[in-house]
Amino acid sequence: MRKSVYLDSTIPSYMFEQRVDIQYFTMITRKWWDEERADYDIFTSEFSLAELNRGNYPNKNKIIDLVKDISILPLDDEIINIANIYMKEYVMPKGAAGDAFHLACASFHKIDYLLTWNCNHLANANKEQHVNILNGRLGLFAPKIITPLQLFKERD
């Protein structure tokens, strides 16, 4: 059975990122996209699309075009409730509501991996235990929250 991957907005954004200081992450993202993506069921959410559609930034049209064929997970009032619990219980800061929604969506829909470059609020080993405990209390699946660096298969 194929594993599932939820993309937050950082993954498509990094595909076309031009900032010099994160070009290594851009290269890894493109490599994962080209070589690994096809081995997974890929999903995103309205939360990610809203983040990508906000603002005026370089390559916005390319990024939006990149995600147009990705399956969108349905929204549910329970996802909003879960995100609010994450912020209330300090799993995610109140100023990072989008991150709480990404995690809530991936948890609610039982997605195996939440793929992100957000190592401050999401792919952070210091948060993993808190997420696992809270999701256990809520009766939710706890996705592995990782960066593309962690989702390459072994190759000969």
C-alpha cells in the first residue's frame, strides 16, 4: 500500500524559490519532486492553497500551476476544532494558525507524512512528543512531520 503525503505550502513554494540562502533546500525539494513524488499519494488542503494564493511574490503563477492537479483534502468543522485545540494547548502558537490547520488536516485525514520545510513550528523534534501525546488524547492519528530530506528511498 502506498504511503500518503500532505504538502504544506512550503513545498511548492520552494520548488521555485530564488533566495540564495536556501538554494540547497530548493535543490532537495526539486529532487524529491522529480524522483520520489510519484511513489506516494499526494494531498494538500484549502489551507495550503490559500497561503499560496496570498500576496504578490516571484513565480506565484508557476507555484499555483504546480499544485493544480494535487488532490485537495475536504474541509471539516472538526479540522478547525482540532487546529484550535493545538493552539490552545500550545502545540502551535496562536500566530501560526496555518501550521495548526496543516497538522489538523493531516491528522484528521490520517495522512502518513506531513511534508514541510517549516522546521520552527512543524518539522521540529521538540514538538513531536507533544503532538503525539495530544493526538493520542484526541484519538487522532499522528502523522510523521518531516522535510523532503527525510523522504528519499534507498537506491542502489
